[in-house]
Amino acid sequence: MESRHQSASRTDMTEYVLPQHANAMGNVFGGQIMAWVDLCAAICAQRHSGKLCVTAFVDDLKFQKPVKVGEVVRLHALVNAVFSTSMEIEVVVEGEDSRTGARWPCVDARLTFVAVDDDRKPTKVPPLVMDSDHVRASQADGEARRSLRLQKKV
Ligand SMILES: CC(C)(COP(=O)(O)OP(=O)(O)OC[C@H]1O[C@@H](n2cnc3c(N)ncnc32)[C@H](O)[C@@H]1OP(=O)(O)O)[C@@H](O)C(=O)NCCC(=O)NCCS
């Protein structure tokens, strides 16, 4: 199976925060951010694998700073590491005030996606092209986190 470049599946999304996305304080619901994160990561996983992908696991999420109605949510997803049928995708989420250009960290999330075939069975995914120290470190760090995740699996 031919390796694929990490950059080829990079996925960027931009969402404008409307009142229907917000809680009573006028900030985006955590669940809305999680839905956007899942969507952005799913597109990235499918771009890399060329297969339908399902969410298998979401690591702990920390919401760093809120994003309000009228502001912008920017999401950037990258394949951190590829295993056999699964991949670790990282989604970095930022808030943006489009009037001033100010940006701030909102969430940094890691999700595990599994590629599935037409029978919904896990199927192999292409490895990452190991063309830089950065990608090699990213793969190694992802493998270490995967071991910890699978130890917790019930
Ligand atoms: C994810 C799913 C396909 C895994 O199926 P399974 O029969 O358990 O498959 P396997 O045990 O063969 O594992 C397949 C891969 O998933 C990984 N995996 C399974 N559970 C995992 C977990 N809790 N955390 C991390 N990875 C996990 C395995 O490590 C394996 O990866 P690898 O092939 O790269 O080594 C299956 O559990 C499923 O369909 N879950 C529901 C998914 C869903 O509905 N998501 C929400 C909507 S998209």
C-alpha cells in the first residue's frame, strides 16, 4: 500500500458562531465544538485512508478559552500517526475575532479513527510518508499514546 504525505490530508474548517450554537452566556456549547472537531477529523481520516472512517476514541478534551456569538471558530486537522486500520488525528481549534484578527487557543483534541470497508469491517490504511524528523516524531509519539489508550480499553 502506497504511503501518503501528512500534508495531503490536512483539513481546515471555518465556522461562524450563530445564536443557535451558543449557551445562555453567549459562548459556543462544548458539544457543538466537539461535533465540529469530529467532522473535521473524519474528513482528514477519510482523505488519508481513502475509506469511510468511524470515530473509535476521543482523548480527554480541555476547553481553554471560550468563543462567543459573532466570533469565528477555526479548526485544523492533521494525521499524527497511522497504525494498521486506525489513525490518530489531531484537531487544533482556535477562536478568532474577524474584526481585529485576534486569535486564541480553544481546544486541542486527539481522536482515533478506524477505516472500514463496504462490510463495515476494519480495513488497512496507507502509512505516512516518513519524509522529515517532524513526521517521524509525530508517528512515534502517536504510537506511545496508542499503547496507553489500548491499556485502558475494556
Ligand atoms: C471502531 C470499531 C470499527 C472497531 O472495531 P473492532 O471490531 O473493535 O475492531 P478491532 O478490535 O479489530 O480494532 C480495529 C482497530 O481499532 C482500534 N481500536 C478499537 N477500539 C479502540 C479504542 N477504544 N481506542 C483506540 N483504538 C481502538 C484497534 O486498536 C485497531 O486498530 P489497528 O488495526 O490500527 O491496530 C468498532 O468498535 C465500531 O464500529 N465502533 C463504533 C464506531 C462508531 O459508531 N463511531 C461513532 C460514529 S462514526
